[in-house]
Amino acid sequence: MKQRLDFSIGPVQGFISQSRRTRDLWGSSYLLAFLSAHAICGARWAGAGIVQPLVDDDPLVRRVCGEDTDRPPLGTVPNHFVVETITDPRAVATATEGALQGAWNRVCRAVWESFVAPVAGAGNGTEAIWKRQVSAFWEVTWTAGPATDYADLRARRKHWRSYRPPDEPGDKCTVMHDLQELSGYVRVREARRQDRFWDLIGQRLGRFDLRENERLCAVALVKRLFPKVAQPALGWTIDTLSWPSTVYLGAVPWIRRVVAAAPDAAKDYAEMVQICAPEGVIRRSPPFGGLATGEAGDFPRLEANYMHRRDVLNENLCPLEDDADRQWLAGALRSIYSEKDERGRLGPPSTFYALLLADGDRLGKLVATVGGEIASRALASFNRQVPEITSTYDGVTVYAGGDDVLAMLPVDRALQCADELSRAYSSSFAGSGGEADRATLSAAVVFAHVRMPLSVALAEAHQLLDDVAKDGNGRSSLAVGVLKPGGRYCRWVSTWARRHGDTDRRAVEMLRHLVDALGSEDGEPGLSSALVYRIRELLALLCGWDRWEVGSWGRVPDGLDLGALLYAEVSHSLAVRMESGSAERAETLADRVVSLLFRAPNTRSGDTSGRFPYDGHGRVAEAGVDALLLARFLADPDDREPDR
């Protein structure tokens, strides 16, 4: 009898989210996809056929299974897959787990032999700690049942908690806090020996591979260092030295402006940094196309900390061979900031970036309705489009497998990227018939400060996606949040399309128009910052909020024409700044504001009680001010005085 096996590899969230750097985040996702590819090949070698996902054309699976492919093996293999077999299911499961563990052992061995084994004698039981952690980390769960009458056994298997990680004594890893750091020393008693061990590790690495006070476990060290030994670890080479940091991602739009407006000054500055700074501050290549120009020299390849004047003055963020050079570099950066282009003074780069997390809506139900083959074919088509779409918006794809996407982008283009991904997902299913023609994607975009821990931004993205976009707004939704150093600034959620009068308009496009309204358009004044906060206080009074909270929606009093009220506020603000035409200008701006203040849930979710969209005449049932605060952030993310 043909049997269907459902495999799942974990842990996933902890392995990926416990990352300090963008390179760690990418490494976690890539390693998980690499191991999943090996598990799939193990099932194939045991005689099983892969049902979901469709991986016949996946470069990573083909490379792992020994097939030649000219395409670079991106990490596009999900941690969950389904196979069918007529042989003993246990034999297939054993082969699958063996292939995964064998690949993991090879990766770990490459890192151990190159970086840890030569200094392990300086630790206290380092080898035993390493073996314990790498041998017991992965858990492969599987279920089996008749292929002709297959129930969703995997959902029931999730409730069976059989994974028991070993006890982890001693000081904990500074990245993966539930695992012991590798030196084996207890800091309160043996701080010097612990520091000595990590100094020896650091001497074998580049200055930027292990920061001061980083003490890692075996798993975190493997995530960090396997790209440096990729050939023996994976079987091919990969380039992560040009992988952008959060600081670099935030600076990308500014770098493009500098390269165009002040290439000579940029080139001179990069040469100065190369003289003053230690080796490693210049990347092999810029991570985005169009940045490498001969006129600007090595500036686009510069470590991004050296593009921020305040960071240059900080010896921890920007090490220099001689501290006397700091003022010299800071002065050169000030000159670049003073350069101008058609948008005005260049100023310093932004200190915010965007994290994008997306996930298909009710995929399990969709697969059950349309069949695994149709769904897998659509998902494969979508996965092929994700890296190209993301790179178009100056972003990097951390992971794209199944219906999941994780990407990082500059602030100014992240929402447009999310919108295009949602269209691409629906288009990939279009034409399949039935429920597949209504397949939708939900996404979360978090705008976070570049110095904020990645784990915090990831946790916020997951909460926005799961609790706000999907459960809270009925799916097919975009949830956006801003995390500033002082905490959450705003949270806004909307369906991808919003009703405006008698037409549907894309929410991202409407938000862009609101952002434009905050600035000067065609020489006409926009909405002032003071007016933004006055509207927030006005809504608080109308909705009966004792204290406004991020993401709040409030009931607007029955019969109140919110559009007329906002028109009056905007008109009053413009009257003192315009000699004529303020009434017409106020009507346009007020319409842009009110059209985004109402709540827009997915009506297909069936939960629209007490809520209806803006009808173009000011009638709104529930309103919130977060869209206006989000637009204000997007208009000026850093909201600061020019750097002096």
C-alpha cells in the first residue's frame, strides 16, 4: 500500500530569530534550507517520491542531489515536505533523518576544524560542549498514513512533545541564550581564562567576525562562520562578505545620492578610511546593483558605520589605527553631508531599515481544496519571483520557501515591495480554478532602528503578521509598525485594497499620496507636523480615549462628519501659509487623511460588525490615527536636525 509521509524539521523560529547580525539571520535561513534539501534527497534515495513542494527545478535540491546546475543555489526549500512511498515508512524516515544529520555534521566539522579545534585546549571541556550541542539540536518529526485516505496527522503530531534538549550548565551564549558558551568557564570565577579563550578564537577570525564581549555556543558559531568554510561545509562557495548590515540597508538611498551628486568627495573619503581603518572595512563588492561606479571609487563598498559621522567618533563602532584620525574623517563626512542634489542637502544617511515578513493565507485549506500539485506549482512560481522583486526595490531576500518570505529593505521602498509580492502571490495561483483564484498573501513590515537587536524586530514582525494582519484583520492584509529607540511609534493595518467612494485603491498607493501631502507639492504647502499631532489629540477626544495607545481604533460618534471636521482643521492650518487657493488645497489634503483613518478589515473574514469603509462623504464608524503617524515617519524617518 502506498504511504504518505509528512516531515517537519525544527526548531525553526528560535534558530532563525536568535541572530545578532543580518549575516547570522541569512545564515540561519540558508542552513535550514540546505538541511531540508538534504533531507528531501535522503527520502528520494530511499525510494520515496516528493509530493510537496515541487522541487524538480529547485537549484539547491538539484545541487545537493548531485545534479549540475548553473543557477546559484538560493535557500528556497521549506522545512516541511511530503513524500509518498511503497516501501517501509520507517526506512524512509531513517534515511531522511540520516541525510540531514550527515549534512549538519559536515558543516559543523568544517567550522570546528578551522576555527575551534586549534584553540580548544584553552577551554574547559570545549570539545564536550561542542559535541553535546551539535548532536542534539535538530528534531525531525514525521507522520505516516495511507496515501488514498490521508488525514492531517501532522497537526495532531504537533501536540506530542517528544523533544528533550540536554541540560546546559554554565555561562550562556550571548546570542542563543539557552545554550552554554563554548569556553566552559564561569565568568564570576574565571573571567581571565574565558576572555583568553575568546581572544584566541578572535585571532583566527576577521576583526568584524567576532565583536568584543561576544561569547557564542556551538550552534551560533556555526551560523556565523560556515560561510567562511563553505567549500568543505556545503560543497560550493558562497559570498556573504558583501551581505549588507542593517546600517548599510538604511544608508542605501543616501549612498545612491552621494554617488550621483558628490562622486569625487566620496572616492577621496573611502581612500582616507582605507588608510586609517583596519583591514576589512572595504567589501568585495556592493550588495546592490548600480552602486559600483568608477567615479565614486570604493565608497559604495565601505563598511556603513564609517558613513555616519557620529559613529566615526565612536571607537567601538569604528575602530581606527590612530584615534587622532577621527576628527579628520568626521570633517570629511561633514563636507559630504553639505553637498546638494535636486532634492536639496544630502545630509547624513538614515538610521532606519525595513524588515518584511510575508505568509500565504490559509494555505493548508487551499491545498486540501485544489490539491497539492496545483498549490506546489503556484508556490514554486512565486518563489522564483521573490528574489527578483526584492532586488528591484534594493532589498535582499533572506528566505523564500513555500509560502514564506523574509526580506530586508531600505525604508523608502519596502511597502511597494510588499505590495508587489502580494500581487505576485495571487497571480501565481490565478487561473488554477476555484479557491486558488482567490489565494491571498498577508505581510508585515517593521521599520526598525539600525541599532535595535534583530530578534526584537523579528518578534515584532511575527506579532504583526500573525496577530494583527491575519487574526486581527481577517487576512489578505498588510500590517506596518515602526520601532524607534524609545519603543513603538505606530502600528497600522489594512487590506491591500481599500474602498474609496465607488472604487478600490491600493492601500500602499494611498499611503504614498498621504506621505506626499506632508511635504510641499508643486510649491504648495503640505500638512505640518503640528497638525498631525493635533489630529491625534482630536481623535482621542472624539473616540473617548483616556490615553492614546499605538494601534488604537476608536468608535466615532454617530452622525459626525469626520471629513468635514478634518477639512476645517487642515483649512485653518493652510490659511496662514497660503495667499490663495487654500480651500481647494485643504479639500485635497483632508480627503487623503480621512481616507486612511478608517478601519479596513477583510470582509471575507466575516467579522465586519460595526465597521464600514469611508464612503467619500466623511462617514466613518471606527477610526485610528496610526496611518497619519506612519506617513509622517515615512516622510522623514529620522526626524532630526541636520548633522553639524
